[in-house]
Amino acid sequence: MTPLQPDDQELLLRFKDPATKERAFTDLIKKYQEKLYWHIRRILVDHEDTNDVLQNMFIKVWKGLDNFREDSQLYTWLYRIATNESLTFLEKQKKKASISLSDVENGLSNKLKSDAHFDANKLEWKLQLGIQHLPEKQRIVFNLRYYDEMPYEEMSRILDTSEGALKASYHHAAKKIEEFILNN
């Protein structure tokens, strides 16, 4: 039986106390690391890149948690940082290689295809390839909704976009993925 994880309010209170700050941060990482890893991984595909971005994200959290105003839930704030760090990473990749974003996205598809377990005939791999062919923002919206089952209201706070725009984006993404699966 796993011990109960502390709630976010308790973590924030403990983080503000110098005597319990480090332990509170360790508990925060334990609580959210896996969810955030998979959120980032679905954006970046590559395990090593995901670990780098996750580490940078937690460094930003450590530096910024004292100033967290609690305007949103801690979970929302963490997802926003993870999303922004992932997008920043993709932008740096694009600039470093001096290539277009579509080339970066093709690179993500190639990384997926090079996975030892890749089987183009299996539906889950077709789904993953279809997701990688989506524009960046649609890919993030689709992943948050499909995999994390995140409500549009929560997504709206993370991505700073209206719920209506997110619903439209998800609908377009789902249609594109459906077409991709049917045609490949």
C-alpha cells in the first residue's frame, strides 16, 4: 500500500518553511514527476530530451515556487511551466538546426519510427504517428484532452486560450488523426 501523498496546500506551506522546504520539494517532485514526464514526452517524443526538459522545469519550479501566487491550482501552474519549457525546447531545436518546424516534427516522427517496438500496422503506433503530424498547439491540446483527460477549463488556464478555441483545436486534431489513420 502506497502512503498518501500530501495535498498541494500542505506542500506549499511546508515549502515556505526553511526547515521543511527541501523535503516539501522532494514530495512535490514525487507527486507530479510521472504525470509531467509523460506530458512532456508526448510533446518531445525523445526520452533524453524529455528528461532534460523535466529537469529544467523543476529547476524553474524550485526558483519560482516562493512567488507562486496561488491564482491557479499548483497542478495547473506546473503543467503550464512544463508546456512552456517543452515549446521553448522545440524552438531552440528549430533555431539550432536552422530548420522549419515541420522538419522538427518530421524528426519527431522519425524518432518514433526508430523505436525498437515500433510496428506501423498497430493502431496505437498509427495514433502516435498521427499525433506527431499535428501542428504543435493541436498536438498539445490533443494530448492534454485525450491522454490526461483534462477539462477544457483547466486547459484554458494552462495554455492561456479560450475554451472555445481549445474545443475547436481538439476537434480539428481528432479529425486529422482520424484521416491519418485511415489513409496510412
